[in-house]
Amino acid sequence: MNVFDYFFEHSAGMSKEAVVGREAILYPDLYKRSLAVAHKFRELHGENNLVLILSENSVFMITVYLALLKSGNTCVPLNPAIETENLAKVLEKTGSTLAFISKRYQSRFTEFGFTVYDNSHTDEWADADTGLHSPEKFDGERLAEIIFTSGSTGEQKGVMISHSNIVANTNSIIKYLHLTPSDVVEVVMPFYYCYGLSLLHTHLRAGGAVHMNNSFIFIGSVIDDLNKYNCTGFAGVPSHFQILLRKTKDFKTTKFHSLRYVTQAGGKLHSAFISEFTEAFPDIKFYVMYGQTEATARLSYLPPDKLPEKLGSLGKGIPDVTLKVVNESGETVKPGETGEIIARGENIMKGYFKDPETTAATIKNGWLYTGDMATVDDEGYIFMQSRAKEIIKVRGIRISPKEIEAVIVTYPGVIDCTISAENDDVTGESIKATVFVNESELPNFSEEAIRQFCAATLASHKVPQKVVFDTKLTFNAAGKKSKY
């Protein structure tokens, strides 16, 4: 089944908004526009092209994304602020010459010689009649999109996602979040990021709505949006919650009259922040989630009612996905032992684009090897420890940065902390803590105070040898914290 037909199976004729806010659009209008663009693009270029999308979150981007899916072409959504060097690498791999680019970003890409379509083209095509209204016979294993993601070496990898992958993951997410047509989600993550795309997918299928806020830096606007647009859901990566909780005084004192749940993924949010949120908003369900682009989006979730007893856990596999933690021999670990998280389900990618070697090393016997190290408790709940590549070895002892970070963020006034390794001639690696605080409170902190605070809880070999302070958190385009 073409995932476009799946999205609109029950909602194409619904007389309600698919997008709310400044760019509001009704379901029938979005459906018709997307079909018209699909028809015209297929007429011009046929099928099976790898087509770039370079745009901010907008109705334009949603329309062309859906149209490309319907037309039998493959979407390659990219950050419109992508560095020229990285774009050149993507083009070298894909050979793409066709692009949908929003008008505000077109001047950045004139040197590449793309055949470019923009908002004016989609507006012109939107009035055309099409022959694509009825669902067509379609192989769901066909490639829907390629999402480029950086690996641990910084090399960009193209994750190949099929129509069936999206259908499977969308079904699973809707099940555990209990999404309905009454749900409206505040979207602060870009649609070229798998977490952002999953919000669009699930709400289209459920018949709900999205509100797009492309300016999370203006925290007040996000807080206002949640009430103004009667948002029932908010999704964020760790930095979003850290900023809301500790960089603004208004968030925790605001009454959200419609917000029923929030979801957190895109990295581990330290337990101190989760506790802070749930104490401030006991009636809002907090879903801890875990996923990877290679899994279309989601792999696990922790039910909100399990938070008090399983704080720090990423939960168990989402519906229709199997998760295990295995040792180097491939055997399931016992409670307390450490191993790698592996996953199996219909949501697992088809592989890495033009990279069979990395694909073979990542997908073995149908299992996705995530590279994430974890342990389990006696009830099978999984507790993340670290990325395999992030482990620090001090005098041969393996140390998880997240364990140290979790302690330091409980120090009064700390907004965030990043633990990194520095080369050391004696110990091999030494531990450096970069501690983020508000500039006005910087005089209240000292390296020795942080080290003593750590020493009261952590073993001596886990106490940072070096502590530095910073007042400015930096994030990538998806809102994830930049590493030092």
C-alpha cells in the first residue's frame, strides 16, 4: 500500500483542519493539493527519482512530501541550512538533480544546477484535476524516503525507509499514545528529522492536527501556542525540556488546559528533569521513548504509570516490535548485565543507501544492532547506559558518561552537563565535565564544588578531573545538544 493512501484512508473527506495556526489547511484541501502536485510531477518526471526537499516546516513542505510519496518517487528531505560540503556528499551518493526548495532558501542552492520547484509551482499545480484519486496497486516495499543521518564517525549515512516501514511504525505509535482525531500536537522539530516526521505521520493517520512552531528559541511563543491552539500533545528532545524547565520561569507556573501528554526521545533525558516535570504537571502524561532513524522512528516507550517505579528506563518495545539486550555472543543478558540493544519489526529500515557493508554490520539475521549499550531489570525493562562509542575508559575501567551527567544535573542551578573524554598519557582517557549554567549565576559555581558534589555520590574514578563552565547551550537543527 502507498503510505499516502494509508494516511488519508479515513481523513481525506474530514471537514476539519490537518494543520492549525497561521498556515491552517483542511484535510480535503491538503489531500487535493497533494494529489494535484503528485499528478503533475509524475507527468513531468515519471517515477523512482530521488527528489530533494529543502524547506522549513510549512504546508509547502507537507504538500510536496506527500505528493512525492503518492507519485512513486523517493523523498530526500534535508536541512535547508545544510553545509555545502555535506550537500555535495549527499549529491555524490544520490545523483539527485530534482528539488523542491522553498523560496526563502533558493539563493543558497543556485550553484548546484537543480531543476527547482517552489511554492509558486505547487500553487499553480494545485488547481489541476488528477487521475490519482483512487488508491492504486502499489508495492509497499518500495522506497519512500532516504533520511541522511550522521554516524559516530561523522560520515553521513542514507537510511532507506519503505512505505511499509512507515505504515508499521505509525500504527505502533498511534496504539500506545491512543491518538484520535481530537489530538493536536505542537511540532518544534523539523520534518527532515525522523522524530518530527513521525508526528506528521501519526496525526495524519489519526485524523488529528499539527501546529508548526519553527522558532523554539522564542520559548514564550511555544508556551502560548500550547493553549492558543488547544494542543493535546508536545514532543521534544532532551534540550527542549531542559530549556522549558530551567531557562524560563513561566513554564512551570502555566496552566495548560488541553495538554494531556508529552513525549521525549532523541537521547536520554536525565531523571532529574523528568521528576521535575512530573512534579510540576502531575496530570500530564510523560512518555519516555527511544528510537533510531534506522527504525523509522520509535523502538520503545515507558508507560507513564510506570515512571515512578521505573524512572531512568526507556521501557520495552513498542507494539509489534521486539527488543532484546544481548551480550557479545548474541545471548540475552541477565538482569544487571550489560549488552547491546537489538530490535526486530516491520519498521526496521531496508538498509543504508549504497552501503551494503555497513548495512550487513548493522542488520544481522533480521535484527537491527543499535550500538546502544543497556541493561535490564528482572521485569525486562531496559535501562540505557551509553552508546558503545561513548564509553570512556579510565585506567581500563569502562565508564558511562550518562551516569556522571545524571549526578551533576541535580546540582542546584545546573541547566545541563556534558561529559567527554580527554587524552591522558597515564590513564588513557580522563573525564571532562562541561557544566551549563545561567550567566547571572556563574559566580556561584566553582570547579571544586562540582568535584566534591560528585565525590559524595560517585566512585573516585568517576569524578571528573576537569570541570569547565559555559552559559550557552548549542544545539543542532533537530534540537539535539551539540557535543564537546
